[in-house]
Amino acid sequence: MALKLLEMSEADKLSACKLSLLLGVNSSDNKIERYMRVARGILNVQKAIFYFHDEPYAWYTESLYDFRFFQIEHKNKNLMSYFEQDLLITPYHRNYQAFSQHIRNLNVPHQRAFGLNFKYSDTGQSFGQVIFFDDAEGDLNADKISLLDELSSGLVTILEKRTESENYLELYEQERALNFSKTKFFQIIAHDLRAPFHGLIGFSEVLAKEQETLDADSIQNISEYLYDTAMSTYTLLENLLNWAMAEGGRFVYHPINFNLKQSTKIVYDVLNMLAVRKNIQLIDEVPDQIKVYADINMVTSIIQNLVSNALKFTHIDGSGKVIISAQESQHGIEISIRDTGMGMSEQQMQKIFEPEINASFKGTSGERGTGLGLVLCKRFVDLNQGLISVSSRIGDGTTFKVLLPKAKHSHQALVIDSLDKKSSLEQECIKSQ
């Protein structure tokens, strides 16, 4: 049975061929094809097979313009034992007969064959091999071996330089992304911390220097403003810090099996007073028996951010509702936070999870925020191998849906009593603007 050769258009696993791609296997600058063509000319051998150890394809050529490939299993690449410490196997090599039989088992019939082992110049580690074969007879003389060695060394040098350049490029892109996050971080600090401090300083000055001119109601109003502004500014600082930690990869993901009700109860207890003050009905419809496999602190933070955001944009005329619900689906546990608020346009929804400086809008009570809470939600959902989506229409409210993995077993990893404290939320969870 002959090799099942394929055309380049059939290479559905080409993305797994990292070294081959670095050598331009899918471009006009195909270093592998050129090497095989020149090497066959030096050796006066008709056919050749070239492959890298960790790639699913082997490259084949037998004429000037014929360059195709076939899939090769990892077990069939095990030629290392035949080379031992040598770089070349010829018909007079001590392991030639076993080597020849091995490649015959790969459906490569031949009268003679040569094997060349590629190694990295710095570590000496093998990364690929090439097999030359045909139906002729004869061995290689010293001049041909020398030329083949020089040609092969040149290919290794090209590969090492391109690999090094690729690694530098990846490091550059990572550093660039990190610098972008830092720049965005400082932009948000400059933009969103300056405004509340103007109010804090101004009204504090009124209390400090003009208190005798104020009546009790004015002092109460100013005190409430100072408290609300201080709390919202503190929340912003928490979100900024947690976002910076998330972007820097410093969050530790600790998934456990737990009742989703544990998280929603904490959120309800903390935010229901805010809902009452805004004349909004906050409803927790999550069933007691639903369990998820996730990081409980991150999940609590996600739900709290989404509920806070819903309360911010829900009408305060007594008709507003924010409903937390959840159900089990074939893909996992689907959590829903639905409000009857202002809604969003299609353009707003497209950018809702992006850290844009001007992405936030005034709430129904004039609240302001950076929109950073939703960015953190997306980050935490990703860390928990979940999905988050939003649906909305202007005037018809908004629904956020979060899909998380189901609990892996029925074992309860935590009990509600250990989490039923507001202080744990203040320490562990992120508060939305």
C-alpha cells in the first residue's frame, strides 16, 4: 500500500506545524521544499520525506515541482534508536537493516535509503529527521556527506533564528499588551478619581468653615453626599486594583462545588437596602439545589457587579424590578440578572465589556461609573471557563446571562454559615459603581 499523499489545500492541521510554518511551508519561500530539492540533487536520490517530531504531517517530494504531505502517527516517527549518537544513517551503518525495515513498514519501498537526524545546535536535542530513498544502489562519498552536512546546518540555523525572532515577537506583544493595560489603568484613575474629590473637598470645606450657617437638614444632606461619594470612590479604587491584578494574572483561581444560592444570598443581603432606597424590588429566584463548579469569590463578585449595575439603571418610580434567577441546561448552569430599566442600544452592547474611558452612562439617580465592573465580570467569567452575554432594548430593560460549569459531584464544599457575613463580601468581592 502506497503513502496517501495530500495536497496543501487539505492541510486541516497546519496550525499545529509550528516549525514547518516558521520555515515557510505554506508560502513561496518554502525552506523545507528547497532543502529537500537541493539535498536530493547533492545525493542524487529521487525521493525524500521530511518531518518534525511534534507535528502531525510529514513532507514528501520526488520531483522538481512535486511537494506534498501525508499524515504520520507519532509512533511511526520513532527512528531515534537507529541513529544512536550519529547524525547520518547510510547502507553501511550498523543499524541500517532495522532502519530500512522500519521505513518499509511506513509504506516506503526502496532499494537504498539514507536517514539524517536534525538537532538544535545549542542543546543537541533532536527535533526532526529526513529520509532520502529510491530504487538505485550505492553509498555516499565523503564530499557528498560534507555538502549535506553544510546544507543541513544552514537549515537548522535558519530555523533557530526564526524561532528566536518568533519568541521575541511574542514577548514584545505581551509587553505591549501589559503597557496598554497600565496606560488604560492610569487614564481611568486620572479621569474618574479627580471628579469625586472635587465634591469631597468642596463640601468638606463648607462643613469645616460654614457649619454655623447651615441648618440640620443641610448638614444631613451634605453628610449623606460625602458618605455616598466616599463609598463610591472606595468601590472604584477596589475595582481598579482588582482589574490591575486580573490583567497581571495575579488572581488565583480556586474552583469548588457550591450552592449558587450562597453567592446570591450574600449579594441580596448587601444590595437589598440600596434597592429599597431606590424604590426598586430586588428578587432572588435562584433554586436552593443548583450547584456550580467555580471560584465562589469570583462568582459572588460577578453577580454583585451585575446586580449593582442593574439597580443603577432601573427606574425608581416604584415599578422597577431586578430579578436574579438560574437554571440548569445541557451546557452548564445559566445565571440570569434581568432588570426593567433603561435598556441599551446595539452599539452600547457591542462595547459593554471593553474598558472604555467614556463607556459609562448616568444611572436613574445620577450615578456615575467607569463601566469597569462589567470588564471585571467578563474577566472573572473567562477565568471560570464560562460565558457571559447581554441582551437589551432601549426602554425594555436588560438581561445579563452567565453560563458556568455544573458541580462535578454533589459534595458540598462549603456551608452557608461560613459565608453569610457581609464582611466577607467587603474583603473578597468587587463592588460595582
